[in-house]
Amino acid sequence: MKTSRLTLLSAGVVALTCFATMAASYLTTTTEDGFSKPTIDVGIVVSDLEKSMAFYKDAIGFKNSRTFSVPGEFAKEAGLTDTLDLEIQVFTLGDGPAATEIKLMQIDGATSAKVDHDFIHSSLGFSYLTVHVNSTETALARLKKSNVEPIANCPVQIEGTELYLTIVRDPDGNLIELVGPN
């Protein structure tokens, strides 16, 4: 089936409209080195959106801030998918235009392979997220309330500091490290 330029243009307009809120925050933030935002956003494809949303919100402490869609034709033209639509749940850590964002998405119709996250050296590529917390004790209580267990002997004190490292896994096995004082 041949897609007309008008259809692609319409899909692009819809996607651009969805990105408008995101773009507005980039235009209001500047850094000295030419970046429009001093933090990066991370997209995470998940196997079970509801479980992942609960994990990142309840166990880690992110806030669900918005949802946006990307039409399949636009996603194909941009190189994101092979015409599969995207429904993206955006979660933030912090407030304001420079807040860290993760974008959770479950892509219906896709067959996705899991990455080996037994250890950070098991696979090449992005291996873990670091979340800086004000209190390891508070973070551990939030994890326990969500039935999330730290791995290995965590939390462990980082030698020469007052900071502790706690590592957990999200519902798909991705490593999340929490770093902060006791």
C-alpha cells in the first residue's frame, strides 16, 4: 500500500502537536554549552506498562506527568518503528523544564527481545539508571511498600563517603541504582 504525502504530512502534524508541550519546555531552558536542557530523557520499552508504571511511580518515586501518542506512519518516517503506533507515558523526577524524564511505552504488535542485565557488563549499551535520593532509608521504605527487594547485599556504603548504593530491578529486569545518604 502506497502512503500519500498528504497522509504522511497529516501524521507528522499530529505528532508535532503531541510534541508541542515537550518542545515548549526546551525553548525556555538554556545552558552555557548550547544544550536546551541540562538533563537527558530516557525512553524505556516495557513488556507490561501497568507494572512498569507502578514500579517507577510507587517504588522509585517518579511522577506521571503526561501521555502523548506518535502515529505509526510518523514513527516509521522518523525511524522509531516499522509503522507501529506509540503511546508514551512520561514520568518526571523533579519539577520544571529541566526535570529528568523517562518515557515508558509498551508497543502492541512488537516482538521485543530482552537485554541481558544479569550484571552491568553482561550486555553492551545502556546498562542502568542512577537515581539520586535524599535518604536511603526513605527509599528503602518506599521499595519495601512496593514489594521490591534490593539485589545482593544492598544497600552498601560507598567507600570514603556518607553515601549508600542500593540496586533494584524494574519489572523487565533493568538495573536501577539509588544513591544517597542513609
